[in-house]
Amino acid sequence: MCVGAAQLFVVGHDAGHRSFSKNKLVEDIVGTLMFMPLIYPFEPWRIKHNHHHAHTNKCALACQWPSSCSMVNGGLSGCRS
Ligand SMILES: [Zn+2]
């Protein structure tokens, strides 16, 4: 079951990066269909995930692993080295 979920996610991930088709509507339909069995909304994930990729290693903006980020004054300041 986990392998099937991972396969759905990989196709949905490609659709989220607009690398599955040249047609955005097809990307949205495929992404939504792939994420539906995962019980996860495609469009909010796509927006957040692309923000994450645009700000890789900028923990204060897109921290995916909070334990790897340093805290300053109660807020995230950056990645630990
Ligand atoms: Zn990605």
C-alpha cells in the first residue's frame, strides 16, 4: 500500500511542478486525481511545495524540518550547519 501511495505522490509531485504536461488544466486534473486517494488537497500542496522549492535552505521562510532550524527569540532564524 505504501509503494502505491508513493507512486501516486511521485506523479502528483510532477504535476505540481508542471512537468507532467504542457497543459495546466491537465496538470491540475492529474495532480488532484493522484492526491485524492492520499486524502490530501493538491492545490494547497502545490502552492506550498513550490514556495518550499523557491526558498530551499532558507529555514525562516520554508522550514520543512523544524529540528534542523535554529531558534532565535522564539522564531526560526536559519538552518543549523
Ligand atoms: Zn518538488
